Amino acid sequence: MKIGLDQIHFATSDYFLDMAKLAQARGEDPNKYLIGIGQSKMAVIPPSQDSVTLAANAAAPLLTPALRSEIDTVIFASESGIDQSKSGAVYLQDLLQLPNTIRAFEVKQACYSATAAIQFAMGYIALHPTRKVLITASDIARYGLHTAGEPTQGGGAVAMVISANPHIIAFDPDSTVFTENIMDFWRPNYATEAMVDGHYSGHMYIDFFQDVFQRYCQQKQLHLADFAALAFHLPYTKMGLKALRAVLPTTDDTTQKRLLDNFEASRHYSRQVGNLYTGSLYLSLLSLLEQATTLKAGDRIGLFSYGSGAVSEFYSGHLQPDFKAALGNLDQVLAQRTEVTIPTYEKLFTTSLPTDGSALKFQTFINPQRYYLAGIDQHQRQYRRPQ
Ligand code: HMG
């Protein structure tokens, strides 16, 4: 039985920052951000959006009446959770008006957890082939103003439906995994911004990639040339390019050109949004499938998932005959966003919810056609559905 990705949809905020303008404001050469980091625009997430509303906005367009009755599990993958106890998945079940007869829970391991959710879903569907699993990978990447990590912020959510006989990509059941306790990136419970050893994290990303990729190829008797494309977790788009370049010398010129061309397609959306943490690999996959011009049914796509701390996994799948029909073109959606100035971005970045139980209602940066956070009252977030 084939099991894999049946549907996918992405949502981010309505606002973005121009990276060349951020570079100028920080006294950096714009090419450091545009070429050296590989980012052109960065999603700016207003306080009226959080990991729950981003996930709801990503998932809602997928939910036809038929799908609503087939989904029996919702997994909320995030490292921007809003509660230490209650899962974002329960808020999502309510906001999306999904039946009460589903299970809903949250998973966390930095940027890796959506991959863990997919692996869980595949095993679950193997036992229950008629069921479908909704996974949302939703985060807001925050490092802080005037930090080295600032140009690698961003945010958004990818919603995915995993099922038997998928429309987009059928995953092979095998994968290779590597876990090691390292301090490359972490966020203690009391911190609202990540702590990071930036250069070390980049080296670890490449080391972990080479380990899981080489073991995967050995186990399955595959070579780089057997992959039509590789999709990477993209904390910033240059990071994936560096990992790809680490393995390219093992293959011929034709394969190198194909993988580099497809890498450009895979980073097209992330370049305009920034890091999504858990969702980044899957935005890269979406971008690859929508933007690449030479992919065809049957092609093998490799996926590299990395979550700091750190856990990595490599797996792959084959494109299905009608995969294009299940996709759209995100460029049109991203083009409708509004640019914010540096002072507005900084104000939005530093706005926070009260933590003493007092009430706050957001009056601005609200789009009533989306799910949004209206404010907080007595320590309870007040969510609104689209009007
Ligand atoms: P930095 O130290 O300010 O930048 O921070 P740099 O000096 O290393 O320069 C960056 C690149 O720009 C370099 O290229 C420069 O040469 C180039 P590279 O050597 O890397 O190829 N450059 C220029 N290029 C063209 N024209 C110019 C120019 N000037 C310089 N004029 C750093 C960079 C990535 C360290 C920082 O932004 C950071 O700490 N980011 C956050 C950490 C991160 O994203 N790590 C990635 C791996 S870990 C991961 O993926 C997990 C994560 O997503 C979290 C999770 O799992 O939850 C982060």
C-alpha cells in the first residue's frame, strides 16, 4: 500500500520586510543578506497571529466536508507552542470545527518535529488505511533585534494531509536517523527568543546531513543520480545550498546541474518568507513541486529534516501521477502581502501579551478574513474565526 502526502497548503502573515532595507538599517552590505544568507524578504508576524492561528489558516482551505469526516488525528508540530500543558492541536480542533471524535496532540523537537509527525502518521495509516492524519507545522522564528540571527527570522505554517493512495508523493517506509545531544540552538522556557551558536549550528547541520544521507544511500543501494531533487530544511536558503554542495562532487555534471536547478526551485518560497522552523522543509518541498519545470511522475525526491539539539532524518518518496493537480502557485499569494517599515517591524516584534492576567485586545494588524488572535483575558487567548 502506498502512503504519503495527499495534500499540502501554506499560510503566513500579511506582512513582510525587505531584506536589503534591513541590511541597510543594520549597517550591513545588502548582498550579505541577499546572497550570503540567501534571503530577499522576511515574513513579519504581528501579535494577532500565533502558531495556532497560522496553523488554522494553513489547514482551513484543505478541509472539504469529505476530508473532515476522514481525518481522525490532528498533530500540531511546533516549537512556538502557546502553553506548557495544553496542546495547540486542541485549539486547532476547535477553531477548525473538526469533530470531537478525533485525537489531537502536539509534538516538539526544534525544526524536526513535523517529520516525526509524518513518520507516526505513516505507521498509523499502515494499521488503519482508511484514516487520514492532518499535520500542521507552525512556528515563528525569533532571534532578536540586532542579532546575527535576525536576518534568519520568519514564520508561517504548512498543513499536510497524510493518507493511503496519496495524490502528491508516496514515501518509502525506510529512513535514516541521527540524534545527538548538542547545544547549537535552544530556547529555555523563560526566553521568547532562541539562543544559538550560529556557525556551530551550520557545521552540525552539514555533518548530520552527510551522515544520514550516506547511510540512506548505502542501505537502499542508491546514488545521488537516483534523486530527481533533494529538499532541505531551510533555516535560511544558503544553508541548504551549502549542504547540497557538500555531496555534489560525488556525481557527474548532468546530475549536479539537475540538483542545483531543482534546489533553486525549492528555495524560491523560503527566500521570500524566512525560517518557519518545523515547516521549513515542507515549504521547500512545496516550492520544489510548484516551481520546478522538469519534475515528472515517478521521480524520487529526497527530504532532509534537521532540528537543532539535534535530530535529523533523511527519507524519500516518489511523485504520483497527478501530483501537479494537487498544487497551486504560492507566488500569487506572497505578492499580495504588505511591506512594513523597519520601525513598524521593530514595534511588532517587541509587542507582547500581558502575563499578569490583565486583558489586552488587539486593534490593528488584524485581517478579519483569517483566523486571528483577538487578545488575551485572564490568561486565556481569545481566538476568532474568519468573518
Ligand atoms: P553572521 O555571522 O552574521 O554571518 O551570521 P557570516 O559572517 O557567517 O556571513 C554569512 C554569509 O554571508 C557567509 O557566507 C559570508 O561569506 C557571506 P558562507 O561562508 O556561510 O557561505 N557574506 C556575503 N556574501 C555576499 N556579499 C557580501 C557578504 N558578506 C558576507 N557582501 C548566521 C550568519 C547564519 C550564523 C546567523 O544568521 C545565525 O546565527 N542564524 C541562526 C542559526 C541558523 O540558522 N543555523 C542554521 C543551522 S541550524 C538549523 O537549521 C536549525 C534551526 O532552524 C532551528 C531549529 O531546529 O529549530 C536554526
